[in-house]
Amino acid sequence: MALLLLTITIGNMGCYHKKTPSTFRLPDSIQEAQISRRILPTKDSLVFQQQANDHNTWHGSTNTMDAFAFRVKHHYSQGFNFVVREDTLMLLKQQPEEAVNHLKTDSFPIAKGKSLVVADIRILPNDTIDSVWVHIATEDYTFGWVRERQLLKKVDPDDPISQFISLFSNTHTLFFLVVISLISVSYLLRKIRKRKANIVHFNDINSFYPTLLALTVASSATFYASIQLFASETWREFYFYPSLNPFSQPLLLNIFLVLVWAMVILAIAALDDVRRLLRSSDAVLYLCGLAAVCAVNYIIFSVLTLYYIGYVLLLVYIYYAVRVWRRRHSDTFECGNCGARLHRKGRCPNCGVMNE
């Protein structure tokens, strides 16, 4: 079962970033309207010149364009800060028109981890590769041009939340998490079966918080993948301008952030109950098992939801988890010999003693 699960998940991860949007996705016009309503009061990092004809023109651009519309559609603008994620980012020393017209040009590399800022943006309609060129200023006071497509492949927004999102959306990271999680779960199950210790869903403690935490992680992963699937532009806006405030984003992101905060609160509640109900050694083993189950839930549901399997699986998982917990904790009797909980009087399945 573990090998089968690993094979299916790795096969799906290969298309994690290449998954095409669903035909039932939220229209871009609705998503852009939501984004516009959010940024209109503050204008975010928009830096534009107001012309006499009331058109917004980027400084140095070859074409007149609406800067606000560009900000809404591309999610960044002049003055936006990036940090290099890949090994090197190549910047063009000359003007972008020279590269488009196949003239002789020169470029220079920017190392990984360097900070960048958007100094200018140009639209070159005759560029068949990418019409958007971005003028970049580096922290070493050097300037260069790069196509938008090449830029966004190798940088992250200069925000720790954005970089965290990028890290956990990386295919290699997901592969590493799958392998480590499966090894951890297999090892913990083996240890727990030998010691007859507690583990969520199988031999759970008398607290619903661990089960509820695992269910919340699965629901959050499903909802996270659903936003990517049906409202990709809304998620991209959050990626460029992240926030931990659950009431400062569009509705879908508000729900997602509420689930994230619920996970934090439930984790604290589960930790407190585990500490109260188990001895130190058993508590550490139980918490490791709970963390492994949550990690597996995140990987499975975030990947399989992109292929609509996650929705059915989530319903089955919720039914199974709640049913198992209720069955195990609806017992009203306790064995007089070993203390095991019993559903009815009679022979104890744990030690074999008859309870009258």
C-alpha cells in the first residue's frame, strides 16, 4: 500500500506546476474585480505618472498603457521587490529593442539570494517571445533588462510568506516530503504496534483535537488546491502580496486563512491534551505520529485535488475519521484488570479477563 501510494503521488506531482486550469474556473474578470476592490484604497506599490489626458504611462515605456490594469493583471508594478531564487539571473545591459532586433548585446549574472527592485516596465509588441520587458535595479546599483517570463521563473517576491509558498509548491520539495513522510509513518506504525502505543485514527487518546487537526489539514490542503484550480489569479495575487490577516483578502483567501489559523489553534489544543493524557515518552511518539499523518494529508489532498479525486477522498476520510473516533470513545466501561475501555461488559479483548 505504501509503495502504491508513493507511485501514484509521485506520478501526479510531475504535473503539479503544469496542470492546466479547470474549464470551470472562476472567470478572470471576476478575480480581477476582486483584486481591484482590494488595492484601490491603497494603490499598493503603484508608481505611475498622471498625464494631462488622464492616461497612466510608465516612465520610459514605448507604449501608453494603463498602469493600474497592468498591476491588476501582472500582480506587480514599479518599485516591487524581488529576490533571486535560482542560481543565476541574466540581465541585459543594452536596451531591449536591441535584443528584439537581434543586434549584438551583452549580459551579466545576478547571484542567488540577491535583492532586486522593478525600476521600469516596457511593452514591445514586436517581440514574439515575450512583449513585456522589466528594467531591474540590483542591490549593487547595477541596472539591466530581462523578459518578464524569464524573470518570474527565477525570482520570488521579497517576502518570507511568498518564499515559503514557493518552497512548498516546488516539485522536489513535495517529492522529499512524500518519501520522508512515508518512511516516518511506516517506522512509527511499527514502533507503535510493538509498544501498543497511541496514534491518531488507530489507537487514539481520549481527545478529539488530534483528529480534528488532521481533518483540518486535509480540508485546508483541498481548499488550497481548489483555489489554484478554479481561481489561479486570486492565488497569484496572494503570492505577490501575502498576508496573515484573514479579513484583508478576497473571500476565498479569507476562508483559507481562517483554516490556517484554525490549524495553529488546534495544534496548540492537541499538544496540551497530549501532554495531559500521556507520559513524556509516549507523548513524543504520539506527536511524531500526528505530525506524519498531517504531512501525508497535506501531500495527498493538495495533489489529488488538482485531479478532482481529492474531493471524494476528503468526504471518505472525514466519515472514516469521525466514525472511528466515535466508536472508540463511545465506550462506557473500563476493564478492571488492565484499564482498557470496553463497549460492553464481558471478556476484555486486551487482556482476556472477564468483566461482570
